[in-house]
Amino acid sequence: MPMAASLHTNFLQNPNRHLNNPTTQNNVFPVTSIRTIKNTPIRPVSIKCAAPTTTQIQDRFSGQAQSQDRVFNFAAGPATLPENVLLRAQSELYNWRGCGMSVMEMSHRGKEFLSIIQKAEADLRALLEIPPEYAVLFLQGGATTQFAALPLNLCNQDDPVDYVVTGSWGDKAFKEAQKYCKPNVIWSGKSEKYTKIPSFDGLEQNPQARYLHICANETIHGVEFKDYPTPKNPNGVLVADMSSNFCSKPVDVSKFGVIYAGAQKNVGPSGVTIVIIRKDLIGNAQDVTPLMLDYKIQAENNSLYNTPPCYCIYMCGLVFEDLLDQGGLKEVEKKNKKKAEILYNAIDASNGFYRCPVEKSVRSLMNVPFTLEKSELEADFIKEAAKEKMLQLKGHRSVGGMRASIYNAMPLAGVETLVAFMKDFQARHA
Ligand SMILES: Cc1ncc(COP(=O)(O)O)c(C=O)c1O
């Protein structure tokens, strides 16, 4: 017997009418009451979202085409995502490839989601040419959780490990490791305000260190390793936090024991952290290691020990596909180099009006910090840039100044527009 038209069917036929409730008609997310905390009313924040048009306009500074309803988002993370990926996700949001539900609604054990996570892994393996003796894990808790998971999995409480600290993130990783092993900072750039990477020859590594930890790209300070040190201990491994330059260029994975990265800069939304680990390093976790942080549990269960961040993994999969479509990481690196060159050149050619404190040879391709000679103009710079649809240019609160994060998904037009604006601003204020 055919079922009577359900509320669900009614909604599908007329999605703008929210059941038959007169207070909710024409308003899918009605605000029916104002909540209070300790008698202080909390007013709902009104957020206006532009209609999803893709009209192209010409930017008044660079003359480049720009989607009318999009800004250039220079945020350090969560960060801008490729427009085509967003539009694809939008088109698949409601009904993923005809299966009748959204990725957000799928069982993580169903064949549909398994195909999504397996493809995401296969595409990432292709992009980074990850050798078969490495496992790929999709985890939760951000890169910050890995600061603890690494020592818990790779060493015992009394084992020495070495940290090269080239910025705030490396410092945080070192401090967390102090709870679980005996880390030692063998080089710190703090006294020089984290503007350098050390020469590898001069590093006094402990020959017993179980691992040597680096942050491949310091997001706040804008210093990036262009090459990688080799651990002195033949049984030790190199471990890298690649959160802010993951998939921005080719990397020889075989040089590393572990690479880890939060997704929310270059490859997806926040909520998933990718760990690439040599398989023989798995299985030695300290007894106190929480189940969720034990790489063995995660690897044996193909990252599905518990409910994974399904939608985030799906989004990363779309980004990986897009990076492959662009020709892979060699092509992506070429684009990133070009964008960074244009921006650093503009800073260096400004006769000191703008200044980047980072040593030239280790400047990040991803995060470009800069200051104004007349620091009193910085607030105006940020405000005026925002009026021109260039957002999130304020430097991290710990260092001040400005920072332009120009990850993979930042179009060349975004950098050209910023540079044109910088020249115009200088002409008006020099
Ligand atoms: C290099 C680096 N490492 C670690 C983190 C912390 O990442 P999460 O917020 O995902 O824990 C960040 C965040 O910005 C970062 O830039």
C-alpha cells in the first residue's frame, strides 16, 4: 500500500514552507525566543549571506576578474577554499550523487562514505606520492592534539627527543611533549623574533633522540623550511608539523617518520587532521595513551574506530581532486611561488614603507607577515583593505602588523589586487 505523503515528502515538494506552522512559514530558521544568561539577554547575531551568484566583476585595483559575491580572504585558517570545490559541494550537499541524502547524513560505515574516504586517501597518496609503507590517518582534535599524540606513540616517558623551535607552533609542540617524554630544544629562533631557520650543520642533536621535530611552516611568523634536517640518531625519525604548508608543494615523504597537518589551511575545513606515518612506527604507544590518540587503533580501523569527521573528509577529498586536476603539486607550487614572489617583491620595492622581517631565504610561500614603517597607519590599512573586499589581513595578536595568508586556494587575482592596493595606499600615505 502506498504510504501517505509524509512531512518529508511535503517538505521536498515545497522546501520553503516549514510544515504548517504560521510562525515558521517563509523562515526555515525562525528565532522564536531570546535566550538569556544570568538575566542578560543574548540577541541572535544577524548574519547576511549573499545569494549564490557567480557574476564576475573587474577589480578596480588589479583589473582582475573576481566573483561578485566573494571576498579575498587572507585568513590564516580556517582559510579560503577553492571556489569550484565550494560550488561542487553546494551542488552535492542535498543529495550526494543520487543516493538520496547528504554526506552529513550518511553512515560512516556505509558503502557511500567508505568510497569517499578511500578516494580521499588514494588521491592524497597520488598527490604526495606517499610510499606504501606509510599509513594515512584522518583524525580529530587538530594539530594541537598531535603535539601530545606524537610523544605518546613514538617514545617512552624517559626518552630524549629534539625540537627545533622556529616559531610559536613549534614552541607549543615542545611544551606539550614535556608531559610525555624528555624533549630538548636544540635551537630556538625566539631571541631573533622567529625570523630564521638554523643551518642544519650547527644543530647539536642528541644521538639518542627518538625523533627530531620541526614545524615546516610557522603560520604566525612566516618562516618555512626549504629543505629538511636529517636526524643524527640512525634509529630516530624526522617529524614535521605541516599544518600550514601541507600540499602546497611536492614533499619527499620518505624523509619523514611522521607528517601531520590540520586541514583548515590548504586542504579543507577545520575538524580533520591528517597524519602520515611510517607503518613500523605504529604499535608502541605508552600504556597511558588514550584510545583515540593511539595510532595503532586508528590505523587498524582505517580511521573509523569511532565516528570520523565525515563531511570534513569529504571536503578534503574534493580539494585533493581539484589539486590533481590542476596538474598535481609541482604545478601548485609554481602558482604559489608566483603569488609569493609578487607580494614579497612589492614589499621589498616599497623603499621601507612596508617591511617583512623574515630572512629572505626562508620566507614562507603561504603566510606573508609585514609591517608598515608608519605603524600608526596599520589600522587604516586593514580597514581600507576590508572596504575593498580584502579581509583578515591583521597579523596574529602576538606579533601585530599585517599578515597575508596566500594558501593554494588564494587566486593570483587576490594577490595582484592586494599589491595594487598596497601601492595605492603607499602613494597616498608616503
Ligand atoms: C603550524 C600550525 N601548527 C598547529 C596549529 C594548531 O592547529 P589546530 O588549531 O588544528 O589544533 C596551527 C594552527 O593554526 C598551525 O598553524
